[in-house]
Amino acid sequence: MYHKYDVVVVGGGGAGLMAALQLARVPGIRTAVVSKLYPSRSHTGAAQGGIGAALGNHEEDHWEWHMFDTVKGGDYLTDQDAAEIMCHNAVETVYELEHLGLPFSRTPQGKIDQRRFGGHTRNFGEGPVRRSCFAADRTGHMILQTLYQQCIKHEVEFFSEFQVLDLILNDGVCCGVVALNVRDGELHTFHAKAVMLATGGYGRAWKITSNALASTGDGVAIAYRQGIPLEDMEMYQFHPTGEYKLGILISEACRGEGGMLLNDKGKRFMERYAPTLLDLAPRDMISRCIYQEIKEGRGINGQDYVHLDLRHLGREVIESKLPDQADFIRVYLGIDPVTELVPTQPTAHYAMGGIPTDLDGRVTVDERNTPLPGLYAAGECACVSVHGANRLGTNSLVDIVVFGRRAGKDMAEFVAHNELVPLPPKPDAYASAQVKELLGRTEGESVADIRTELQAEMMDKVSVIRSEETLCHAQAKVQELKERYSRAAIQDRQSWFNTELTEALELGYLLDISETVIAGALARKESRGGHYREDYPDRDDKRFLRHTLIYNRGEGIQVAYKPVKITRFEPMERKY
Ligand SMILES: Cc1cc2nc3c(=O)[nH]c(=O)nc-3n(C[C@H](O)[C@H](O)[C@H](O)COP(=O)(O)OP(=O)(O)OC[C@H]3O[C@@H](n4cnc5c(N)ncnc54)[C@H](O)[C@@H]3O)c2cc1C
């Protein structure tokens, strides 16, 4: 089936909806949001702790302090022009969300309430500041509901449960996407002047993850297959507090409210590693410290986890400020955080890297940041790069709304000044061949087995601590799995809701992404932010203060680099 729009936004999470809303407000522009999930089921809805903005509702705060924390938190790999825009715009964007109807929690004076979060400081590192604006521990849920309601009000058209399989390019211009209608298995061609990828993250490449089942990096892999390079893929964040063995997130809001991490001796071990910020040091550091405690035999009962202690907060604070956290812990771990210690371990959480874009969300295709006309990206699938080598808590929700909005506004300009590029012949040839091949194979290994092996390998060899040896092992394993994947079969032949088919497509994306994460990690022979190499434990600004670009140019993987933009803050040692 054929559809024609001015703009097609792929993804109905916070980034996609924010962009769609900007477009919908401009008379005459027709926008479609194509999403494999019903929009309100997007992973943005799982975000709990809050959205960072220097409102200063409790104590003095400034967007420059927020920017400094973001740059330092990112271990100086952050592009500072992007961080400046994000932190400066965060303030007005939070007020915009408030005016759109977002029910923030309030201070006794009626202002938006704010809490502490890891790595956020006052006066360039002096001590913690309350910067995270929150709606209890359901901030992402409220953002998603608010934006979805506004999009409906402004008549954005939604194609939900449509899984995009390919981008359509003609003569170097992006002019549409091909999507599978999951409901009946039919392929649809969406023809448009501009396309935006807002498909979220890819935590599902790892065994222990906080991410939803749908976080399989589709947009990132689809762009990569079209020859677009991927930026800083080795920079993947492990959040220190996942529920033990399950990976379900225990929000940093718990430590923001005063929760502490304890080792087997009952000691608050962060005192040793980050004397100023303690349990609110950035995530990359705390995850490494947990591994260190475990390595030195101080995991609980000598095992691979530590405890989160919330007991001293008292029932009232836990039930009023962290109600969902307490519920998740009770339901999934069978533990009452009011009276018991909570077993936690690091969990794969957030992609700092992704599809490279400029400050207006335009996808760039080389070391010189040349934009690809008609193609945009924002949110977790994109790399602007505001998070550098490590994202601070609350900065993703800021990123999706600030850069989702900027991309939306730029697309409105773009469609006003450009004609619709015609479709190339057989625009759905690649997508159709992919589906036919998967449905056509009757005998072969199951997709689920290959996925389980991939996730175990990535967890074991490409997580918090890496080395040449572990990475080479993982590289060989992923090659083997890719080869096995090319012969795998699915049993389900139905055309409606064939989730075996959609999961097989998603596994293909996860394999491609894992390959780029490993290639980036092998090439970066230093330790920085979320990327820690046991064999190169120091940061090496001379050789590696630059962004990695991984290309797929048909003849295997190629690695290139581009400079980091440094405007206000010169790199210095990162101590907390
Ligand atoms: C448990 C958890 C808690 C978090 N808490 C916080 C927090 O407190 N503060 C913070 O700043 N950040 C937090 N984060 C991070 C943050 O929530 C995410 O990075 C952010 O919401 C991503 O938004 P997005 O719009 O880019 O993508 P998502 O919200 O993940 O949306 C992706 C969209 O793309 C669609 N899609 C994907 N593939 C396809 C395809 N092939 N075809 C069509 N559609 C597709 C999906 O349907 C979905 O609508 C948290 C993350 C997790 C996992």
C-alpha cells in the first residue's frame, strides 16, 4: 500500500512525539508517526527519576553548571555546542511541558519539585544540587501521555504496530520508509519529503538490561545498512542498580532521595571511591566500583551483587516519592524495601552512541558532518553528541524533548522549501526480500537460541569491563552468530501478528549493532566514561579525544574519527 505525507516520524516515544507536535502546529504540513508499538507503550514511559533542568526551585542553580556537569560527566567526549543548547533550552522546555499539562510533583510553595541525581552539582562540582524535575517516579510516563494527547489534539496521524524495515533513498536524498503492518503482514510504502528516525535504544543486545523488549535498535541498524556511519557505539552505559538477575531498573531517584549502596561488610563503599558525591557519583564510576567490590570479594555472600539500602528513608518517603520503585521491588524481588536490603547489580541501560546528527537533528554521513538531505534522527537512537562517553541521569529526557523539538522545527522549514523527490523503482525490494527469505526457510536453528547466546556473550565480554581478549572473543562469536542467523528458520507462517517474524528481524538489527559496539571498543585503546579497558586503564586525550565512526561500506567494517567540539570547558581529570 502507498501513503504520501510531508513528514514521516518513525517512533512514537518522547523524541518522535515532540517532533510530530512541532510539525502538527504548522498549518498545511501532514505528518504521520509510524510506530511498531502503540505510542504510549514506548520505553520513554518507563523513565522514572526525572528530567534535568536548572530551575533552581530549591537552591541556586544555573544552566552553565548543568552544562559543566554534562561535559564532565561525559568524560569530555561531549560536543560542547550541543550540551550548551541542551542545558540552556532545558529550562524553557520543562516549562513548555508544564504548560502542555504535565502534572509535575510540587514543592509546598507550588513550584515544580526537584530532587538530586548522580553527577549533578552546584558551582562546578562543589556538591549535589536538586535539578531533576519529577512527577513522583513516573516522569517518563507523564511526558509520553502529555505529548500523545497533544498530538491527538493537533491531528497527527498514527500508524501503530507498523514495523519499519527500510529507508528509501533516491539520488542521495531520503524520501520515505517501508514498513510491515504487523496486524496483517502487508508491506506499506510511506513517501515523504522528510523522514525522522526516533526508534530508541538497544539494551536488548545484553542479557541483563533495564530496557523493554522492543529496544532492539532498529533505526540505528537500518541507517547503518544504508551506509550511514554510527558514532561512538562503544559508549554504552551500565546503570549501577538493576534488580539482581532481572535487570529491571531501580531508579537513581532512590539514591537521589538518600539511598546507599552497601557491600558484604555492610559498608558504604562509595566513600572510598567518590568522597564528595558518594552514591550520587556518575553511573559509569559506580558500576565499575561495584565490579571492584565484587572482584575483591566483598559482593554479598561472595556473589556478584551488592545491596541498596533504603530502610532509613522511612515508609512515608518511600511510599510518597518512590511508590513505583517500591512496588517493582516487592513484586519482582519479593522484598519490602522499607524493612529489607535490596540486591542489585549493574544493568545495560543506555546508548550514548548512535546515528550522528547535527544540532538540528539532521543525520550526517561523514567525518565532515555532511548532512543527508531529508533524513533526521533524535532521541536515544541519535548521537548529537550531548552525552559523550557517559550520560548523566535525567539528561535523556531533556535530550529527547530538546532535540526532538529542534528536529521538528527544522523539518518544518525543510518541507516548506523542498519538493517531494520521486520514489526509486521497487522501493520495497530489500524489505520484501528480507521477509520472504525468513518466511521461506522451513528448516534451521531457532532465532531465540541465537539471541540468547548473543545476549550472554555481550554481557560476559562487552559490558562494564573490557579488554582486547574479551572483545576479540566477542567479535568472533558475533561473526559465528551472524552466519548461523543467515540459516535460521521460523516456524510461524501466519501473516497476522507474526511475532516470530518481527523478532527475527529485530535479532538481525541486534547482531549488526553488537558488531559495531565491539569494533568501536576494540579501536578505542583507552578508558573513558562507560568504556573501560582493563588493558588500557587510563584516558588518553592525545590519541582518543575524538569520536569514533563505524562505517559499513559493503567491504567490511571501517573505522574513522571526527573531532570533539570543545567550547567552554577544557578537559581535566574527572574526580568526584
Ligand atoms: C527503565 C528506564 C528508566 C529510565 N529513566 C530515565 C529517567 O528517569 N530520566 C531520563 O532522562 N532518562 C531515563 N531513561 C532513558 C530514557 O527513558 C530513554 O533514553 C528515552 O525515553 C528514549 O526515548 P526515545 O523517544 O528516543 O525512544 P523510545 O521511547 O524508546 O521510543 C522508541 C519508539 O520507536 C518505535 N520503534 C522502534 N523500532 C521501530 C521500527 N522498526 N519501526 C517503527 N517504530 C519503531 C517504538 O515503537 C517506540 O515508539 C530511562 C530508561 C529506562 C529503560
